[in-house]
Amino acid sequence: MDVETFYEKLKTIQEKKGFYFNKDREVVFDLLSALLKNKERYGYMCCPCRIACGEQKYDQDIICPCEYRAPDVEEFGSCFCKLYVSTEWNEGKLFHEFVPERRPQEKIDQAIEQLDAE
């Protein structure tokens, strides 16, 4: 699937759920390209902004949209990687602050351990 088609498909699905793409299309297309590359690489679309080990059981929480997206957008107006945002964030009504990592350190450590074991 090409990035433009992927963009249009996800846009339709996610906007119905109240999640919008960042208005910076270059950022969005870079992230979507990375998601498609991760799909080729691992067989699933793990977040390109996080450490993935390539084993779905360890990466389940970071398969896009990751389980941290909703609380990030609710609290900060954008998710960690800034792919998904609120309308207020896109309109500049919210300060574009740093979104801290919500993924628990033990999950990050597990991913790193799996990578080291290869």
C-alpha cells in the first residue's frame, strides 16, 4: 500500500474516533512510511518512535495506534510521536508541549533484552 492510500484510509477511520492527523503532512507521511516499513519488517505496525524487538507479544502495547495514544491526546493534545492530535492542538489552541514516555520501563527493558538476545 502506498503512503497516500494508507493516509486516506486511516484518516477516515481515526477521525470517526476523534483522533486527527498532525497538520504537518511531512511529519505524518514520514511516520506513516515508517509504520509501513515496520509492517514489512515485523509483520505488524509498531510505533516508529519506540524501541520494538520484533516479537509481537513484547511489542503489543506499541502497535499503532498504541495503547498510550488516547491518554496522551487527552492530556497533551498529541500522542508521543505527534502522529495523532486533537483538533485544538492542530489549531494552535494548545501549547505543543513535550509528551513524556508512558510506556513502562520494564516493557522498554524487555524489548532491549530481546534485541540483545538476537
